[in-house]
Amino acid sequence: MDVIYSVTDLKQHIKENYNNMRIGFVPTMGFLHEGHLSLIKKAILENDLVVTTVFVNPTQFGQGEDFETYPRDLQSDMVLAKAAGTHIFFNPSSEEIYPLNSSTIVETEGDIVANLCGTARPGHFKGVATVITKFFNIIRPDRAYFGEKDAQQVAVIKKMAAELFFDVSIVECPTVRESDGLAKSSRNSNLLPEERSQAPLIFKALEEVKMEFLNGNLDTTYLLQILRYNLFKITHGEIDYADIVDKKNLVKIDQVQSDALVAVAVKFKNVRLIDNITLKKEVTSC
Ligand code: AMP
């Protein structure tokens, strides 16, 4: 695995060694876990070259959020990324990605950011879209791999890639969970012990909704009642949002008529966790 720290070096390295090869790109903020590694492993199967980036992107954190305390362990990340098969490990500096006085950002607007983290974290997706655009331009990947755990991020990036005519396929990968159902996340390491024992209730609440849905309940007011009732069992954390939206355009819905996303964010003392499930509406044809 080659470890590269500068944009110029990365561009030159790819040009000289991987010309005309299929490039897979896995963007991460590091503190790698099985969720990240599942993306890398999928990318390995589908490409000739896999570039994994570790970059804690300052512009996607709002004021008072956890940029400073976000867990970091570069040495462990290198070991894990290499073991998963990464060819190039890219770890640029903030100064290079965001030069002083830089004046270009990628704005996101409309329905896709009008709910969920789009409103709970104003400016978050602008930061995500900006950094991913920069990485797409540096790496020029054929495929880029994102986790369903961040479902709104996937939707925003898919839309952005299409609207900015990036020649890249966005590949969505399933959420990897702990044995108790908690979605793996770098942030889990910042949970206090009592919060960690309650955090699996997030997925349990989502599963309760799925059960009601499978029993034929399609009314989202009712499904949200079930969701909130179960989330209130978390006494060491507060619901930031709990919503049901159309999976494609992320608009709130009254009835589940096509695939719907049930999405939740819970704020613990030092950590905010998100999770979601999809309610799959079978298409019946005559
Ligand atoms: P992060 O480092 O948290 O920004 O995540 C980098 C990428 O890994 C994003 O596309 C995430 O959606 C994905 N990811 C994070 N956690 C998981 C997980 N538990 N399962 C699958 N993918 C994940």
C-alpha cells in the first residue's frame, strides 16, 4: 500500500502507475471499523486500483460539533486499510484541501437537504459536497463507495454526481452492525458506558417500525408514534430527529407508497448517532 499525503503526488502517482485502470474510491474520516472495511473490500472486487482517503473534513462540522474530539488513529487506519486491500492510502492536510482564502464551495439545496441532517446540521452537506467534489477531481474514480448508514449523504452525492456530470458510479453499501444491532461508527468510541448500553435501542426502535410496516401499517403518523415510543426508552440520550421520508427524494410522506427511509438521530452527551432502515414496498404487477 502506498501512503500519500499531497494532492500533486497522488495525481502523479495515479497517472504514472494506473493509467486507464478502473479506480475505486472510498472516502472516510478514519478511525476505521468493519463498516469502512466492507466498502474497501467491495471496491477491491470491482476495480483495479482502490484509493482510501482518511480526512476529517472540517467544513462538514458545525459550530459546537465534535470536530476536535472526533476519534483519530492514523497508524491503526493504515494497518486496517492495508489488510483490507487498499492500494493507495491518501491522507491530505486541511491546509492543502482548503487553502487560505479559498473561495469555492459546492452548495446543496432543495428537498434533498430539507429534512433529517440537512436541517439538523445546517451547512453539513455543503461541506460534504465540497470535499467529495475535490476528491472526485483529484482521484477521478470510476466508482465511489458510500454506506447506507449515511443515507442522506448517499442521496446528496448521487444527485450531485449526476448534476455536475461527474463520470462516476455511486455504489451504496449496506450498514454493518455490532452484534447487538448498533450501527458501527467511529463515534461509538466516544459513548459513555451507560450510553453504549442504551445505543442499541436505536436499531431496536427502527426494527419495531419495520415490524408494524410488515404487518400492513403504512400510515407514517402511526409508524412515527411507534418509533418515538421506542426511542423514548433511551434515557441517556435525546431524539434529534425521527422521520419517515421517501427514499429517493427524501421528502416527508403520509403513507408508505414506495420505498421509504426511516431515519433517526439521537444526541448523547458527547456524541450524536444516526441510523436508518428502508421500508421496501413490493411492486405488484398484474
Ligand atoms: P465516515 O468515516 O463515518 O465518514 O464514513 C465513511 C464512509 O463509511 C461513509 O460512506 C459511511 O456511510 C460509511 N460507513 C460508516 N459506518 C458504516 C457502517 N456501519 N456500515 C457501512 N458503511 C459505513
